[in-house]
Amino acid sequence: MLDNLTQRLARVVKTMRGQARLTEDNIAEMLREVRLALLEADVALPVIKEFISRVREKAVGQEVIGSLTPGQALVGVVHCELTALMGGEQAGLDLATQPPAIILMAGLQGAGKTTTVGKLAKLLIDKQKKKVLTVSCDVYRPAAIDQLKAVTAQVGAEFFPSTPDQKPVDIATAAIDYARRHYFDVLLVDTAGRLAIDEAMMAEIQALHAAVKPVETLFVVDAMLGQDAVNTARAFNEALPLTGIVLTKLDGDARGGAALSVRHVTGKPIKFTGVGEKLTGLDEFFPERMASRILGMGDILSLVEDARVAVDEEKAKAFAQKLKSGKGFDLNDFKEQIVQMRKMGGLSSLMDKMPAQFAQAASQLQGGAEEKAIGRIEGIINSMTPLERAKPELIKASRKRRIATGAGVQVQEVNRLLNQFEQTQKVMKQFSKGGLAKMMRGMKG
Ligand code: GDP
């Protein structure tokens, strides 16, 4: 999948070396390669544009941490944004309903609906021990009902028979009734597809949806169709309240762009992907894993992850060491903490690594966590003499005025900073007395 993206990125990663920061200039070539690879993969243009600008925004100015090369760091950003593009979190089926949980399958003919019903039944039976009933409302292709019957038998689910002379809504209603009376956990409703979207088809599936009130309405779409897949998904999504998407034939899809665009275009999560014709070929969809697969750079991604962890740990250790040495927490440390927070992507990312009390004190600084405010705090601290930084209690009115003038701020701002520092210092003292072991644990986590 998206092999070209992997190759293109790999090439640029090799050439981007020896720079400490990601800048507009040094990422330009890499972004051009990403754009080309996405175009080749048949990702929709607006999606590409937004994606590239997000990557640029996240990457520019970012410091290249630890032993990474800039290229590797950028791969980290691309990975993050690819994951976000595909929905971020994994979205599972919502089966927490009064049984039977009804799942309606929609899609064009040949998309892989019937096969997917079989695959999904198998997954629910094998993994979740569900009692599954299937039914076909496809009264236009007589072979469709037989096909579902055969598939159902293969996976050990029960099949609710129907005939081409029945109305789809009647079939579904009877199946629901049967599922209720026989305590089925899940009812999978297969529907008719057409070769292209038409009004009659949409009207029928809307009526069916209204009658069966499914908890899940899954749109099954052939990933090989590329942008057409995405357009069809959009049309169905406008006609039906879809709850998720199943991308089939991902095995045969060298381009894979649909996987990247469909979530963005419909706002609905990809819940499963189909690979191969065998009934075991249905996977739950994990955006993060898919992003890794697309990038095909497992080694680099691990490097990026390791570098992040290493930097965090190194800093936490040095900080803990300082407290342990009994040397008081002074304004130099305070400044250092603030600088580190900025490097590590703001307070929030650091906070879950901190012991609760410190995080709480730090959160009072949250309002000033933006670049500018941090810059001012640094400016104020820089205007102090080393002695003042080490012994802030020396800072009385006249020194405050001098510091304020030096930093180009009001005296009140110096006061505010000293107050914040004092609060933090109190917390640090508590920790240096009794809570060190606890804090070390908290910081490693
Ligand atoms: P329906 O018309 O939407 O019910 O589609 P079918 O379930 O009949 O599938 C159409 C064709 O696609 C069949 O030949 C399936 O074996 C094949 N198919 C379905 N899903 C997949 C898949 O994930 N990968 C591959 N390679 N083939 C698939």
C-alpha cells in the first residue's frame, strides 16, 4: 500500500541530515515528495492540501530531538498526522444495545457486502462469542441469497431464509422478529447493491433503514476504486446515517488513497478492512497501525519514539537528581523547567509525566504557557543577577524595578512571576522532603 510514499520518504530521509531544527527550507523537498506520493495514491486533492499544511505547521520550528536526523523527525510528524487523518482512535462496533444488535450493510454491487457479512459474522463468533443471524434483502439477484446462505454456513452462523418475491422491508422485519425470539446477539442485514448509485436504490435502503433501525449502518466500499470509492461513500453518507465504513480489497490496492481520504470526506470512521476472499480476511481498523504500514518505516518510527522517551527520561532524571542533592529549587531551575516544557510541546504533554502536585502548580502557569508569555518569563529571569536567581528573597522593591526595566515589563509582572515561583518552590520542597521516590516513579511512567 502506498509503496511510493515509503520509497519517496526514504530517499529524502537519507538526504536530510545534520540540521538541528525543521525549517520551511529543509522540509520543503520532503513535503513535495509526500504530496506527489499522495497524488499517485489517488488521495483527493483538498485532503492532500490540508494534510500538507498541517504537517508543515506541526513541523516547522520543531527541534530535532536526541539522536534523530531531521528526516527522521519529519517522518514522526507525518506518521502522527496520517494517524489523525484516518481518525486517530480505533472505532469499534457499537453492540451495547438491547439484543439483537442490528447491523445494516450498504454499498454498490460487487463492493464485497456479502463477503463482508460472512467475514464479520466469523469475527463476531470467533472473537466475541456472539450468536449471529444473517439475512439477505437482495431480491434482485437470486444468486445473492444463495451466496449469503453458503457464506453463512461456512462461518457457523445461522441464516434466515428469504425469497426474491418478498419485499426487503418484510424480510428484514421477519428476521428481526426471529432474532428476538431466538435470542440472537447480532443480526447482519445484507442489502441489494447496484452498479451505480440510483434513486430507487437509495429510496429502498432508506426505507429499510427506517424499518430496522440498525445500531450500525456500515458502508462497504471497494478500496480499489480510489477516489470513486470516496465519492460513493460521500453520496451514501448524505442519504443514510452511516456509522462506519468497511474498506474491502485492500489487498489488491496498490494505491490505497481511499483509506486516507474516506474518513476526512465523510467524517465517518473506517471500522474494518477486508483483505482477500477468504472469510478470515477482515481486520479491525487501527489508524495508527495503518499509518505505520503506509510509511513502512517501522525502524524509523521506533527511533522517533525512543528518542522522545529518552529525552523525557533524561530530563526527569536530571531534575530529580537536583532535588535529591538537597540544593534548593531556585529561579534558575524554574526557568529551566519552563524552557523544557516549551521544548517538550507545552505543559500538557509534560504534565502526565509529573507528580500530581507539581502538575497542579504548573497548571497555574498554563495561561502563560504560550510562546510569548514564556519568552517574557525568560526575559525577566534573565534580567536578574545570578545571586538574585539563587536567592529570590533578596528581590525587594528597587531590585524589582531594575529587573522590570531590564526586561521591558511592568513591576506587577515581576511580582506575578515571583509568586508563581514561590508556589512551585513550596511544592518542590514537599517533594524533596518525603515524596522523592514517588516523584521518580511518577516521572518514569
Ligand atoms: P457484493 O455484491 O457487494 O455482495 O460483493 P461480494 O461479496 O459478492 O464480492 C464481490 C467480489 O469481491 C467477490 O468475488 C469477492 O470474493 C470479492 N471480495 C470481497 N471482498 C474482498 C476483499 O477484501 N479482497 C478481495 N481480494 N476480494 C474481495
